[in-house]
Amino acid sequence: MTGEADVRAKLTARLGELESRAGRIEAQLTKPMSADSEEQAIEIEGEDTLAAEDALVLKEMASVRAALGRLDQGQYGKCLSCGEPISAARLVLMPTATLCADCM
């Protein structure tokens, strides 16, 4: 497998994981609330946490989709600010990186 194919496979797998996680969160958020007011207070707290987690998942999904788009356009691994290559080590740690170490 080429480096680009490997990156694409990893990003695609990560996107699948995130989509699954987002689906589970959505299912939890759409559950009806308990009739008990004390239980509702606990559920509301849990929903706030789930909503925050959902926002993070959606943000990461957007980053992964953008990285896949850069792969499609032949721009993956190039800094969006200066156009220089992003180091391989940085891309291994953060495959969705858009900036080189100097520009971040």
C-alpha cells in the first residue's frame, strides 16, 4: 500500500468510527426524558455533556473530510498558510494537520 493509500485508509476508517459515534450520541440525545423531575435534572446534565461531545465529534469529522478532500486534490501534506510540506512526523501524529510547525 502506498503512503497516500495508507493515509486515505486510516482517515476513512477514522471517519467511519466518528460517524458511528455521532449516531450513538444522536440516539442518546433523542431519547424521551423521564417523568421524574429529579431524574430529568440528571438527564439534562448528561445531555449537556453529550451535546458537547457531539460538537467535538462533528468538528473532527469535518477535519477528516477536509483531509480526504486535500488528498483528492493532491494538496495533502502541504501547509495551507505557506505552501511548504508539513513534516511526516507531524502528519503521523495528526493526519488532519493543515499547517506546518512554523505556521501553527
